[in-house]
Amino acid sequence: MRSVRFMVLIVATALAGCMQYGGSGILARDAQPPWKQQLALPTALPAALRPAPLRTAVPVMVAEPLMAQPGVPQPLSPQAYEQLVPQPVAMEIEPSYTLDSGDRLRVVVFGQEGLSASYSVDTAGRITMPLIGAVNARGMTPAGLQLAIAAKLKNGFVREPHVAVEVEIYRPFFILGEVTLPGQYPYVPNMTVETAVAIAGGYTPRAFKRKIELSHQVNGLTERRVVSPNYPLRPGDTVHIAERWF
């Protein structure tokens, strides 16, 4: 309380002095009212009273999360891409195809145009080539026949023979019994019994579809079995469709 009274006393004394002795301040005795005076602002303010400089706001780019939009393709994640990439699948390798009568082969002897030609396996199971004559083919694979031909050519005809053998036309298959057009037909790879029936014009009204007999030659012996329509067919096989009684 004493400090407040002391400050009021000092201010009153200063005002009285200014009014008595004059001065150039706003509180001088001969000074005009404040609202008529031109206040002179200081040219320089102390550092503590200077306003801070204006800072320009810099836009900041914020990454927005990707949202799936209908009709717009979206990039695939690594996990989804791996699921779409086909993985290697172990394929079951069929037994090697053995040659027999009715097969037509393409034999190529590199560098020997006179020996390269198409040869048919005759009823005796052999092919006949220039220079070396008859070569047994029945029961052999194409790779085995290559070695047999090369061995004969190397015996005084060609110094270093290189032979390639491939099946040009497979021997036909046969279909009998209750089909529209029974008979002999050319074999097509990956055939089934049902495919053979379709080639023969389909079943007759008397066909017993649950009893399909398949005959297959194995090492000179005939093997017979009852099979389903989706059973695989091989060259030289005979399909017999039984007849139903009612």
C-alpha cells in the first residue's frame, strides 16, 4: 500500500513540474490537447519491441493412403503377384512309346540327304533303308532305333553318323461293336475311349455304355480289360462296345 502511494506521489510531482516549467512533451503547459497533436513515432524500436518478421507458409505434401476405386486398376502387392504367377507343377511322364507295324517314322541322318526320308514299319516290324537294309523297329523306342541305325551306318558306311528319329504318323486304332461307324481310324495324341467313340459316329441305341472292352498289345501278347469312357487310348488299341439285351 505504501509503494502505491509513493508511485502516485512521484507521478503527480512530474506532472506538476511539466506544467510549471514547460517542455516539449505531450504534457507541457502550453501543449495542445492530445487529439490535436501529431505524435512522432520513434524511427527505431528496441530489439525487444520489434515485431517478428512474417513467415511465409510452405505447403507440405502429405501422402494420402491409396483407396481402391471401382473400375480403376490398382497395383498388385508382392504377395498377390506371387499368387498369380504360375508355379512349376510336377508332370507325370508317360512310359516311352514303343514302335510297331503301321507307324510311319521320319529318319534324319545329318549330312546324308540320300538316307534322310520317311519310313513305314512293315508287318514284320522293320524299316528298310538304303545301304544298311532292314532294321528291326518293333518294340523299340524312337531313341533306341536311333542307336540301332547309327550302329549299322558306322559299320563301314558313315564315319560319325548323327541320327534323329521321330514318329510322323502313329499307327491307327480300331473300334468295333455298337458304334455307328466301326472300323480303323488314325490315332491322335491324347485320345480317350470316349474320343474314339465320337470319331466313330457315337453309340448305337443298343450300346451297353457300362461295358467297354479295350485290347492292347504288350510284348506280343494281347491284354484285355474293361475300362471307363475317359480311359486313355494308345496307338494300335482295339475298342469293343458291347450290346445290351434290354
